[in-house]
Amino acid sequence: MARQAGVPTAVIEAIRTHHEPPGLDELQEAAFAAAQCVFNRRSILPVDQDKLAAALGLQGVVELVVVCGLYEMIAGVIFAFVVPLPEGAEDPFGDNKTDKWLRRGS
């Protein structure tokens, strides 16, 4: 989906491997930092809040946080169930957590 939207492969790979994507501008860095705060249940630094509010308005900052929270909630629901990958598909995260948990239940 990201690739179809034109997101560069280097950015996708950085996010997939839990690193800050390369080539972000100041606003994108603040948005990325805010998202990381949401996912790690930390407060967004005031400097990042200020950058985001200046560019997006307070409503935009709240929407960013809500979207991150919704994504996290949906991911939690999805990860709660064992859903196999399609036949022949590779695990994009390479962690084989599904296999580990399936073996645990055997």
C-alpha cells in the first residue's frame, strides 16, 4: 500500500525495521516522533507538539494522535489471532512469531 502511494523503499524498510526513515523534513520528523510517543505510551515533547500545531492546527495534532491510536488498536486485535500468511508469502517482519506461538500450543 505504501509503495503504491509512492513511499520510497528506503522509508518503508526503515519503518519496517524500527528506524527513523531517511530524508524527513522537520514536520515529518515531528509527526514520526509523535507517532512513536503514541506507540510507546509517552508524552509528545512540547517542541514537537508546537511544530505540529503550527503546521496542522490543534485539531490536526489530535487527529494524528487518534489515527495512531486507532492503528495500534487494530494491530492489537489482528495480532490477537493467528492468521496465516497466504500460501508462498514471506513474513515481511521475518520474526516468525506466529510459528513460535503455534508450536507453543502443540
